[in-house]
Amino acid sequence: MRHRSISSRIRDLLGMKSVPEGHIAVYVGETSKSRFMIPISYLNHPLFEGLLHLAEEEFGFDHPGGLTIPCSESIFHQSYKN
């Protein structure tokens, strides 16, 4: 019988979704935020690096919570489709 970890059970109770291996959760939006799971390899893509630079300008490096990208969802989608 396999037992789930305590952290896994806590995430379930709190309604938190786990992030698949090799991915990172990012929050995208200008007012309301949507959560996206992206492959870690995207962090090196030049278009995504531009979005990270926007986040740095908006929030700095000392931002509470998850990685937040301050752009519209449509711009975010375009950045990783190219």
C-alpha cells in the first residue's frame, strides 16, 4: 500500500494543484491572474526573457507569491507559440 506524502494531502485540502516535473507555474494577467504551467526550457527563450524583464520592472526581485507576468494572456500565448 502506497501512502501519499503529508504535503501532497495538504495541497489537496487547500485546492492547490501540483506542478508537473520539468515545469514552473506562472501567473499571467494585468488585473486578474490566470495560472499557467510552462516547461522550464521556456525560461531561456528570448521572447519569454522579455516578459521576465517586464516582471522585473513591475515587481522587482522581492515579489511575494509566485512568478507573475504583467501582460495580457493573449501576449503571453503569442510569446510561447513562436
